[in-house]
Amino acid sequence: MHKQYLTIKEVSLNNNCPECYSKTGLQLTFKQEFIETKLHKTLTQNVRTSLRCDTCNTEIFPVRWTEDIERVYDYQMRAFKPKRSYLKLKPLTFILLLIGIAVIAAIVTFLLYR
């Protein structure tokens, strides 16, 4: 099982960075979980967010957020609409299902016409 997070939305914030106090460079990123296995691909409703300053190249953790950043974060979370979750089956899944159905049909046919 291979998990990864796809970037759905990036927002530039005009708040001061708590580390370098730059007014430009804060990026709020929304990522949605994507799971891929040999049998299926799934986009889940799990969403991760991260706040990064491009000026000083540091990730800003929620402990360091100011009230202004928290207010903007709450607004962006309400405005964010994640992509719909889905489950896409791969061709191997269909092949295995057909083989399983064929085996069950052969067993039933063998037992009925014995």
C-alpha cells in the first residue's frame, strides 16, 4: 500500500512570519490523502495542512501561530472544499473477480451434473 498526499490548494498569506517577521512568503498548503495498491486507487477525505515560510524556508507549526494566522487559517479551512473521495478498481481486480466467478461456476456445475 502506497500512501501519498496530493496538493489540492495553496494559499499565500499576508501575515507576518513568526520566525523571520517577513510579511510575504507564508504559504498555506492543503493536501489530500491518496492510497494506491495493486488492486485499487483511493482518494480519501483525510486532509493535511501545512504552513511554510518561503522567505526563511521553515515550516511554521501551530504552536508558533499568532492569533491573526489562526483566524486566517480558520477562514481558509471553512472555504476549502476537498475533492470527492473515490475508489477506482484496477484491471487486475476485474481479472481476479472473473477468475473467482469462473471457479465458483465450475464447482457448482460439477456438483449439479455429477
